[in-house]
Amino acid sequence: MRIGLLGAGWFGREAHIRNLLKLDGVEVAAVSSRSEESLAASRELVGDNLETFTDWRDVATLDELDAVIIALTNDEHHAAAMAALQSGKHVMCEKPLGLTVAECDEIIAAADSAGKVLQIGHEMRFQRLYSHMKHMIDRGDIGDLQLMWCREFRGPMRPGWRSSEEKTGGTILEKNVHHIDLFNWMMDRPPVRVSAHGGTNVLTDREILDNAQVIIEYEGGRRATLELCLFAPNGGDCEVGACGDKGRIDTKNQALELVYHGFDVPDRNRMQIADEGDAVNFVDSSGRVDRGIRPELEHFVECAREGRTPINDGESAKLAVAVCLAAQESVKRRESVEMAELLG
């Protein structure tokens, strides 16, 4: 399978190229970047046979490619995905799928029309910590799931385009679409209403929110809460938890820790859910470890070869985008936002 990378910046090279080079039967054939330095670094990784371009459009429409991975800024995802799909390529697009629900719908329709695989970069679904948590919930270990939560107190995101409201679509869409996708996946119920508060209280040199609290109501009375702070650089871990009528699960992302509490018998089971080999442990430029990228890429290649629908497909990604947009709209309007307003 010949794959092209749209956006060979630091993340595109370190997360995608390095992992693609480890996959059997996969060739990284072409990359794009506006930076000559990034193109040179890509050739150093792949070899002199790598085709390099300064315009992503040249890669998206390259006839000899089977698939592309889109690692551009968020505001370019829609145009790049549409161009690649209309050129007959399978597409793995970094999150978020689009900046609006309408953009997501157009991309999904283009993938359906082309008969090509569309997968979105929600790699947390492929981390063993969260796939094990999902398995426990589905198995009934905590009974009837009622509540979920995510609490992340961390330092600022990398400077540059991630500080732009226009390019990111907003903090919650850029940063927390991962966690909201986890909520949607594990709740397995339609979200119906979102209430949120947030502000730019400390990082006032930036356009985007630096803190937020979000409540998502799901069908049947289930709720999920998100608490984010981007001005706490030390001592934090991303904590994701779930509680039902028979038990509770608490996890810590960086510590790879899962703690299960059963209510019938007051046992407490603490587990380390480690990942396998070098499939993960991708350290981003802030020093945080992201897991699940290599298995996510393996899943994309398998789905493209076999014509299967990915577990992180267009419809699930659109739903995560819609919840994020509802949260940001709730912050602006200072009122709850019904999901029907965004999804119809």
C-alpha cells in the first residue's frame, strides 16, 4: 500500500512516518510541507525515493497513491479530505474531522460516494487502557453506566497555530474532542444536551479558552463531565472515570493505571494496563506520552485492504465534533445547547 502524508511537520513525521515505516507492506511514497526543513527531515527518515511537495494538493491527487494521511492544521482538513476522496484515495484524517457539522457531512458523503475508507485520528480508542475500560463497561462490571468524567489539569498546548481560534476551531474542539469521543464511545447513547462554562483567565495572550467545565447529557439520563485547565504545568494526569450502579472505574492516562471498585464486595483492584512493545510511547513535544498511534495506523491499513468500516469512522467523529461545538456555543451564549440544534 502506497501512502502519502499531507503535512510533514513534527507530528506528521514523528507520529505517522516513523510508525508507517514499521508496518509490513506499506510504503511512504510522498509527503507535503511548506517547510524545506521538514521535507529534508522526511527524506532522511524514508530515503531518497520519497517524493516531496510544497503543496498538499499535489499529494492528495497523486495517481500512484492508495491512501493519504492528513496531518494539516484543523482548518485544512475538509478541503484536503474532499480532494483526496474525490481522487479515489482512502483517507486517515487527524482529528477533528471538520470545523462544522456541515463539513463533516460533506466528507462522509464523499467517502461513501467514492467507496473509500474514512478513518479519523481518535487514537485513544486504540490505547489498551481505554479499550480495557470499554470492555469492562460492556461486560457489565460496573452495572448500568450512569456517569463519566474527565479531568485534565496540564500546561499550555504548543505555541503557534494551536493558539488560533480560526485554525483550531476552538480549545474544546482541538484539545478535548478526544475525550468527548471516548464519552460517546463508552456511553453508547445519543447525546441530547450540553452545558458549559469557560474562559481565558490566565493565558490572555491567546485567543482560545484556557479552562472549561462541560456537562453532556445523554439519552436515558446518563451524564459526562469534562474539566480542563491549560495553565497547570506540573503534577497533573488525565483522569477518566466511569460509575454505574454496581461499580466504578478510575484511570490515569500517563500512569497507565486502572482502578476498579465493586460495590457489592468492597474490593479494590488496581491494574497497570501497559501497551505492547514499541506500538506506542510516542512522546509529544511537551513531553507527554500519546499511546495508540501505531495500532490506529495498523487498523487503517487493515480496513483499507479489507474494505471494513473503522471503529473511529466518519459518523462517530462527526458526533464528537458536534458535542464540542455545542460546548463552545454554550460557553458563548451562557445557556444549554440542544444537540438537535446542530444535528437536526
